[in-house]
Amino acid sequence: MNLTNFRFETDADGIATLIWDMPGRSMNVITPEVMAELNQVIDHVVASEAIKGCVITSGKEAFSGGADLTMLQGLRDLYVGLAREKGEAAAMQTFFDESRKLSLLYRKLETCGKPFAAAIHGVCLGGAFELALACQYRVASDDASTRVGLPEIKVGLFPGAGGTQRVSRLMQTGDALQMMFKGEQIKALPARNSGLVHAAVPRDQMLQNAREWLKANPQAKAPWDDPKFKLPSNKVYSPAGMQIWPPANAIYRRETNDNYPAARAILSAVYEGLQLPIDLGLRVESRYFAKILRTKEAASMIRTLFVSMQELNKGARRPADVPASRLKKVGVVGAGFMGAGIAYVTAQAGLDVILIDRDIEAAEKGKAYSHKLVSDQIMKGRAKTADRDALLGRITASADYGDLKGCDLVIEAVFEDPKVKAEVIAKVEAVVGPRTIFGSNTSTLPITGLAEHSQRPKNFIGVHFFSPVEKMLLVEIIMAKKTGKKALAMALDFVRAIRKTPIVVNDTRGFYANRCVGNYIREGHLMLMEGVPPAMIEAAGKQAGMPVGPLSLNDEVAVDLAYKVLKATKAQLGENAVDPAQERLLTEMVETHGRLGRKNKKGFYDYPEAGPKRLWPGLAELTKNRLDPELIDMQDLKERLLVTQALEAARTYEEGVVTDPREADVGSIIGFGFAPYSGGTLSYIDNMGAAVFVKLCEKLARTHGERFKPNRQLKRMAKTGESYYGSAEKKAAA
Ligand code: NAD
């Protein structure tokens, strides 16, 4: 055999071991070459009389992350090309045949007549777990890093190489659907308990365990290839099935609002497949897979959440001519809510942190936040006491600015007050050297203005985190007028070190993310003042694909913060820059009723000690207007909530705040949860086309006000047929 991605050896008992170990890659992935080699191996195992069975394992620290998504993107392009040349029907046939090759290969392995086993250590996901599912036996290491699962849904895809059929024949239907809907990654022990793997053993016993099993089961078949096979949840059309399917439909709707064609396809493929023998079930799955692969949702999600995100993480925006910085020590000034979180993620990345506040008690309080976070991890079995000691050992709480000496980077997260910030900038610069980069975590003050207080404006940059810092993946890097490329490189190296995703934006009020999400919240406020029932506003947000409704979101970020921002905007830009209805609402909420949000348990919602939050009944008194819910067009509400954000993104793009559509899209999904199925704010516009979007904006402007008026660049794009990604590609090529 001619293998480059695998090693193959056979022992004296006739048990072969296939070690997947792709050269030059840190992680194994499924590529056309891997598929061709696997095919050779199956033929070889079948043809060699001496071989009784074969264990598949990995030569790396993980089994495999699954299919190479760029390969799937390539398949999609193939379809578009073929459809142009040979017509839709011929293109669809080729596309179907191509997209089911992996499924057929796995079925060939499963039915070749000799048994295969998978020995899994580390992650084994997507197409790789589907390979394991086609093996008659699966053993996983009980290591904490071992995880199996089918996370395809997270990029708008669905398991198309047998996953939907095999998992639903191994587990209770409800559990199988849940696992695929959520894209859950399951640890070894729960995987064994639910029947996804047969055994969970220490890593050093894994191969032996698989070999013993193969020796003892030379005739093994998949359970579904046994004529006596019974489905774990009984037949679809049975009393048991009737307990499952009607609620499954309801849960699907509740979880996805029907926004994700891939989730619907999972439901259909399992429902139809379980009524058929396995080969036909696999064929049904392939049909859905071919369909899903061609959806704009899959294309957009793969592009944004996989390709673009990877490019940004790898430093797409980093100035290539600045050598990599070796960050060792980072200063954080202001140990409040944000500073404490920044200190935690920095220490977690193995960097030393000096955490400064006005007095040592405040600094220690900030450090205690890290103690709490790691302790929670310990409780959940995800960290050890030694990890906590090591992490806390890296954080020095202090009230002495002198301790910042030697820091490569200092980030301030003090009060949002230009005077306090100016003082801190001066104090920091008095002790650090000329190479230290200064980052501000301000969320509303223009960085260029703050940089005026700096003696070294070249070293001054915005490093804007989102809350809660330990959970949110996005960091906005803001370039002030005089920010130099060394500062940019250092900021990006830092973001990479703490394993977050950066977008680089130019300086403007609200930067990028908060401008868009601020519009979402404002639209919710305005709807409320028009008399739309609050529950409908919240439902419209979720149905549009946002993680939470605009009123919930405002409660999370604080109602008084929205009020402060509104007042500051008015002070700087004048009366007309704010909406009077929103101003009235926020003034009443904050000043009259002291409703500040979740932080004081009183916002748009009440937060009772016992039981879930519920909308504050007093909202009815505040708004006065009442619209008849029967006459409110839900589609209109959903459009308003998404369009207002996408339009703001379009404006930031025209203004040069965001300069790359990939950053606008990635930032919108991981920064504020913009309807992920759309691929992000600018993909949302590109997918419907600028002309349609402009028409939609104009319609909304007529009924709801000037704020929906499309910007000039969009109107031009509507005329020329340009798209954001099309123009960006042209620019890159030129
Ligand atoms: P916070 O009030 O919780 O914390 C501010 C901390 O700074 C306090 O501990 C205070 O004692 C300390 N401080 C004040 N003056 C100081 C000084 N001269 N020297 C040292 N320490 C000083 O505020 P926060 O919510 O953490 O916000 C901090 C910054 O982060 C602000 O600029 C804010 O705009 C920005 N930000 C906040 C959020 C958010 O969701 N809260 C999100 C992104 C950015």
C-alpha cells in the first residue's frame, strides 16, 4: 500500500493497526487523499488472509477534528460551476454522487466482512466520529481530553457520512436528536453510558482492549446488519414513537425557530431513515446532505465561523513585518468587573499579571474573582487545586504603579471617565519603558482622544473586551489616529495568546460591535414605546435568530449604561442624535423607577429570588400606547431587529471603521450573537443582495422612520450589483 497519511502494521495474531498521522498537520482531518488511502486499506484488509481485523487509531494527541471544511466548500463551488455548464439536473447528480462518497466508503468498511475497531483518544468529531461509528467496536480513553460528537450543526451542516442513521440506531431517539441539534461533545464515560462507545479505559490500555475485542469477534457485524435488530426507541409508527416525534418537532421549533435548515434536515433524516433499512436510510441522509451543503446558511456559516475565524485567529490583520512579541508580563489597571476578568484570562494563558487598583483591597478583590472562577472549574472536575495555585501565583494584586515596570502591555479598565483615564495614563507611562504598549478597554470614549493624554501615542491602542470576559470570544482592537504597527502587532499577539478572536477597527464612537448591538436594543425600546407587547418584542428577537430579546439584553448590559450613552451622545452630537421616545423610556426607567437591569434585579424584567425572571408588569404603565397584538406583523418586527444592525454594520463599513467583511461578520456573531445562520451582518446583506436590502430599508424607513434610510454606498451597490465579499476579493486581487 502506498500510504502517506497513515501507518499500517500487523501483529503476530493477525490484528492490524492503522495509525492516522497526517504529516505537517497538528490535527488529522478528512481530505480526498485520506479517503483514497482508507479505501486502499479496506481492500488490503479484506484481501489479506492473515489479517483478522483492524484497529484504527491516531498517532497524534487527538483522534481527528473531522472533515476538512474547505473540501466541502470546494464541493459547493463544483456544483455552482457544473450548474452553469451542464444545467441544474446534471450538476445535482454529480454533486449528490460526490457528496456521498464518504458515506459509501464508511459503509464499505462496515460491511467488508472483517471487523474494524476505533481506539479513540482526544477529540473525535464530525466525519471522524462517523468513521468510528462505522467500526463495529469503539473504545475511548477515559482521559479528560477525549470527546466524541457530531458538531456539524455549528457550521450549518449536518452529519452526512452516516451519523444521523447510526447514532439514532444506537441511542434513544430523543437523546440522538438532542446530541446532533446541540452539536454536543461528549466525554468518554457519558459516551459509554449512552451506548456511543463500547468501553472507556485508561489510554495505555485502549489499543490492547480493541485488539482483544477483534480477536474475540472475528465475525462481528454492525447491530443494524443483524436481521433481528430492533431500534432503541422502537419503531417510528408505534405508541413509543408517538411519544417522541410530536414533542421532537416542538423542541426543534423552540430551539431553532426554523432558522437552521441543517437542524430540520437532521430531524427529517432521522424520522425517515428509521423507517428504512440502513442502506436506504444512508441514501436518504445523503440526499439531505447534498441539499444542505448547497444552502446559503451552510455556505455563510462555514465561511464566517470556520474559514474567516481561523484566518483572523492566525493573524490575518497582523503587520507581517513586525517580529512576534514574546509577551511575558501584562499589567491590568482597574480591578473591577472587566479588569478582574482580563486578569483571569491573561493568567490562564500563562502570562504574569500585575493587577492594580486604587487600594490593595480593591486589587485583591479583583484577584479573588480568578479564585472564584477556577474554584467553579474545580467543582465541575475541570481543574485541579494545583491549577488554581499556579494561576493565582501568576497574578500580583497591587496598589503600587511601580510594579508595572517591565510589563510588555498594560491594559486599563478603570472608570469610564476621561479624567480618571488621563490620570492613569500618566501614572502608567511614568513607570513603564518606551516599548510598553498601552491598551484601553474603554467602550465609549474615542481612543484618539484618550491617546492625546499619552506621551507615546504610537504605543496607544484600544483593546476592547466584552463581558463576561472569560466567556466572550471577541476582542475589538481599535486603531487611533497615531497608533503604530508595533502596538497593533502586540495587541494581536496578546489576543492570540489568550485564545480569543480579534477584529481590528478604526476609531469612532461605539467602535463596531456596540454600534450595531446598540441599534438592536434601541429598536426594542422604540417598539415598546409604540405599544408592542414586550413579550412579542422578545419573541421577535429570538425568532429572528438572536440569542436573547433586546430587552433582556439591555438588562444584562445595564439599563443605566444605555441611558448614560444616550446622554453622552446627545451632549456631543446634539438633540437630533437621539430618539426622544427612547430618551423618555430610559429616563423613566432609570431616574423615576431605579430600574437598572439585572445588576439590581430590577430592569425590563423582575428577577425574583425563587423562579425565573419575568417581564416587569410596570412596563405597561410606562408606554401608554397599546397596539392590538393581532394586528402586529411579526415578520416586520423581526426585519426591523436584524436590519437595524446590518444597516449599522454597512455604515461602519462605508465609514472605514470596519475594513474587512470577514471582521464585520465574525465580530457580529461572536460579539453580540447576530443571527448565526446568516453568516453575520454583512453576509446577511450579501445573501439577499444589496438591491433587495436597500428596498427593505426604504420600506422600513417609510413606516418606521429615517433611521432605516440606506447609506450611500449601499445604494450604489444596489445599482451595480456589487457585494461586500465580491468587492473585498477584487480589492485583495488588485
Ligand atoms: P468597574 O467600576 O467595575 O471597575 C472599575 C475599577 O477601576 C474599579 O475597581 C475602580 O476602583 C478602579 N479604578 C478607578 N480609578 C482608578 C485609578 N485611578 N487607578 C486604579 N484603579 C482605578 O467598571 P467596569 O465595568 O469594569 O468598566 C471598566 C472599563 O471597561 C470602562 O472603561 C468600561 O467602559 C469598559 N468596559 C466595560 C464593559 C462592561 O460590560 N462593564 C464592557 C467593555 C468595556
